[in-house]
Amino acid sequence: MNMVISHWSANPLVPAACGIVAVTYLLGRLAGQGRLTGPRPAGSVGHTAAFCCGLLAVVVALVSPVGYWAGDYIWIRSLQDALLAFAAPSLIVLSAPWLLLRRGAAVWLPLPRIAAERIDAPGPNQQDRHPGPGPSGWSWMSWPVLATVAFNVCWLAWHLPSGYDAALRHPPVLAAEAVSYLGLGIAFWLQVLGSAPFSPRFAPLPRLALVTATFVCVSVLSMVLIFGSGVVYPAYRGPAHRVLSVVSDQQVGGAVLWTLAILPFGITAIALCIRWLAADESGMLDAGFDCLLRRPKPGWPSRPGFR
């Protein structure tokens, strides 16, 4: 228990950044109460809880004992990677905080008032239609295949021995790894889950294909670590592995990585399957009603001249 309580990574930038984002979100909630003319942005208790859990996942991954022991054990590093790439981005996307953050940022920064009013009063069908490329700066992220490929390339590149060991030895490289996991993770989950006012461009079935392809990439990496017999990450050789060898640590890390990926990807796949089947069933019902309402054709074609 003392190993958990007395070992915390000392990085004040992470809680400071998360605190600024949380305060901006709270200001967005308070600034919009009682003055919205249209539907309110996502700001229910569930959305707020998901957003806070997403920020908490970032803090736990980088500041808690997870951040401290990730420098000694690969399986804890796998837990850290899963929190930064899977848990935190998916929870933030589910909370749909973009309108509230935009409104809260208008309190901090001198943003144009016209843009703020446009966000404060969305149209009646804004969350139901495809918004196109989205606001400036988000257009490239609205390409589902590109966002998925970028996320998987980033995920696999940081797990190469050179990048993995460099993030262990150099704090700026670790910060770049965390930022890329969060940024590209949010871009990926935006295309899979959707987050008002950003709508996925793909239907449920193509999004299911994106989720499946990403989970396959994660599974392949996990299997390499689980069944590998050699040391993949030599930077982790040290006094911390007196009882648990580096190879065993890699195998446990691969199992942790694969197990933690099952939960978000499995739930997302099931939800997309349900939406796909519901949409397919709705289309079949509509076609059936159209057949009932359509005027029936005669069984024998009428021939002119026959009475």
C-alpha cells in the first residue's frame, strides 16, 4: 500500500491544464443559463460526469502512481496508454463539451461575439444533420478514414521500441505522446460515436468497420507482446525487474492492453450493431408500408381488342 500512496509523479502542468479546461467548462455552463433561445448544448448530469471522468483519466494516467510506476513496469505503461488513448478521448467525446467550452472560452478570451451567439443558439435540427466539414480547423478531422488511419499509425508508432524507450527517457517526448494520444483519439472517437454539433459522416455499418479495424491493430500489438520471447523494450531493464523479468512484464502488459481495449471497443461495436439493425428494420418496415399503400397491379395484363 505504501508503494501506491507514497509514489506520485510530480508534474504540475497536467493538473493545471486539466483545471483550466474544467473551469472553462464550468464557465460555459454558468454563462449560458437562462439566456439560450434554442436547444441547450449537452450539459446534463450524465454529460458533465463523463467529461469529468475523461479529465480524471488524464490526471490518473500522468500524475497518479500510474504515471510514476509506468517508468518501471511495462504493464503499468500499458494501463497508462489505454487511459490516454481509449478511456479519456471516448469519455470526452461522449460528453459533447464543445459548445460549452466555446462559450466558456469566450469569457477568458476576446472571441468574436457573432460566433459566440451562433453557438449559443443552434438551429432546431443542428444535432440531427451532418454538419459537413465542421468549423475551420476541424475539416481534416471530419474524414473518417483519415482520422482512423492517423490514430492507428500514431498508436503503432509510439509502441515501436525507439519511440517507446524515448518517451521513457525524455519527458518532452512523453508529453508529445500523451498529446497525440488525446488529440488523435478524440478525432477517431468523433467519427465513431459522434458528438454534438459534430455528426459522423459514415453510417453505423462503416463505423463498425472502423472500430473493428482499430481493435485488430490493438490486438496484433497485444499478441506480439504476449507471445514474444525476446525483450522488445530494452530501456525497461533495471533493478525493478528483479522478481518479474522484462519478458514477463511485456507479456502481462500485452494482456492488460488487450483486456482494457475490449471494453470500449466492444461496447461501441454492440451499440453500432444495434443502430445498424434498427435502421435496417426501419427501412424494411417503410418498404412494407409502401407496398401496402401502393395500388395492386392486375394479375393478367389487359390486351386491347379483347372484350
